[in-house]
Amino acid sequence: MSGQSIFAPFVSGLKAEVNHNRILLSWEPAPVETDSQFVYRFDEPIDSSSFSQAARIAELDGSDRVFTDTPEDQREYYYAVLISNENGRPYEYFIPHRNVLVEPVSVVSTEVLNNFITLNAIEATAEDDSILLKFEASSSRGSLIIYRGTQSIRDRSDLLRATAVASVSAEMKEYRDYPIPGVDYYYAIFDTKAAKSGNYRFVEGENVLSKPIRLPLHSGTHRWEADSAGGEVRIVPIPTLLLSRGVRSGRSLSTDFTTLPEREPLNEKTLDVWKSLKDTKLSLTYPTRKMDFDLLEEERAKPNNSSAGRLSGIVSPLLKGEEIDSDLLPMLEKQLVDFLDENIDEELAVRAHFYLGQVYYFQNKHREALFEFLWAYDRYYTKVQAWLNALFSVIQL
């Protein structure tokens, strides 16, 4: 076929989303009509050298754009979607990020899934200066994490643009949020354990709000005024204020905010500084520091309820001020994790997260420690900041 080009159609934008024990594949169709397309799976990257070993797991219509796979094990798999030619054989073209995955995905076992809390219903109502979330959980044991975003929350990438606004007991049936009025908000609720392990489940109408909700612009004024003295921190930042004219003179401050400053030559002094620094390697370092267990003052007081007494009992070895044996750390970890699974109030949960972060730190579980300290960040800012600095001195960023 000299003088003629051979056109091999292929799909593009192949993505994989893990939904517990299922893997949802989605892609954009080929730019030409095709009769069929094939889905392949293998535990190694799929390319021309490994294709012969890959398993064909589905033959789909040429117009299909999604496919759900349910592997029988928890191994990591790569996928490819290839277009069929007129002879019913696939065009063997493998293009990363287009028709083959470059990162493997794996499902979660049914046994693990059964330990996670699932949400059966979610709804939101605007009431005065707040948004009332109502939800139903499959279990009253454990805790839930609530996310809020200004865009729909349908997959993990959407969570990067959302904010975790609260951690609540699974026993609760509702949560009242006080966002800024005049903005559309979406909400999603997950089991905290599932979220920590990265096993998110997105089902609109069950744990994800399908339509946005907003507060009227006139609502919430009295709350923000009342909170200004109490120092409650806003979750969403205030928009940047750009002034085009002087407040006093009224004269234009700039003709065009998008224009860059005019280029000017550097003066001699600046050039001398630059020459002295250009060969100097700069790096951000945190001083290594020795940390000891930090006991909150609340544990030294008499417990006001049985749950508080339980927490004080768990951390009682710290009251003696003695060095904690490393063999005791796994036991403290288990006791604190079990305690957080109970129906406890928010204040006790924050204290338990603070102690669990320390236990993880001394076991060199730095990623887990960081997550726990962030739960206690707002209430114990100064104490948590010291632990974060210590973490940053050992975490390889």
C-alpha cells in the first residue's frame, strides 16, 4: 500500500475509577465510526511486548464509552481499550494516557467493604443562615467525614477542590453547616475509615448531593457579626478585593490589571547580590527536634463522664511522666482507634486524634500521624504546630 497512509483509530482519555469492589473504565470514543472495541487487562503495563499475555475481558459496541470490571482478587491491574479493524482483530497501537492506563488500579475485598459504613440517603435544606444536612448511615458505630465544595463531587479529583468541614459520629442523623451565602455548594459524606484508606464511594442521592444548594445573600449577617468576637475561622476565604480607582481621589489606579510591569534593567547592587547567590544551593530545612508525649490538661482534671474517664484511662501511662516502652505503642494505638469508633462527642474525638497522632509519630507512621494531627489542628493549634514541625523534619517531601 505504498503512497497510502494507514489509519488506525483509537480511543482517548482512558480513565479508571475504583468504586470499592468494581473498577469503572471510561474513555472518549474514536473519531471515526467503528463496529466494536475490546477491553484488555493485565498485571503489567500493556504494550507491544506484553500484549500477547493480556486477557481480553470484554468486546463492546463501537459507540460504548464505559465499562465496569469486577476482578475476583485485589491485585493491581492495567487496562487497555483497543479498536477492532474490519477483520475483527484489534489495532495494536498502545498510546499512554489515551487508550492504555499508565498506573495500575485494584479493588477492595468484600470483607473490608463490610467493615465500612455506607450512607443510604442524603438531603440538604437551606434554613435561615445555615444549611441543614440530613443523612442515614448503615451503622451508628464509627465516624463520618463531611466534605463541601463549590463544584459537583463525583470522583477523587473533585475532592481536591472540596473542603473537609466536619467529622461527626455515625450516630448523628443531621449536621448544620454555616457557609458563606450566595454560593452554590455540593456536599459528600464518607466513612472516616474508608476515606483514610482511600476507598471512596460516590453515589448521588446516597452519600453525594446531586444538586447544589445555596443560602440567600441576605442570610447569615447576624451570625458573621456575632462570630467576629468569638474568632471562629472561616472555611472558605474571602474573595480578593481589586480596586481600580483611588478611594480618596477617585483617580484610576491602573488602566489594565492584566498588563505586566514594564521590563527594566537590574541595577548594579541587585546584580552583585544575584552573582553571589547564583551558585549557592538553597533548601528549606526544618531543625530536627526531640519530642516527648504531650498530655493535655483535660486529662489531669476529674472526668465529667464515662467516655472522658475511658480516654484518661487509656493515656494514664502518660500521667506518670515515664518514658513509654515501644512495645506499649501498638496497644495504645488499638485502644485509641477503638475509642474513636465509639459514640463520643466532638471534643473527646479531637483529644483522641491528638494522642493517636503522637502514638503514630513514635512508631514512625508519619503519614498516619499527619492525618490525626490535622483533626486536632483547630482546637490545639499551638501544640499541634510543634508536632507538625517535628513531622516535617523527618518526612521526605
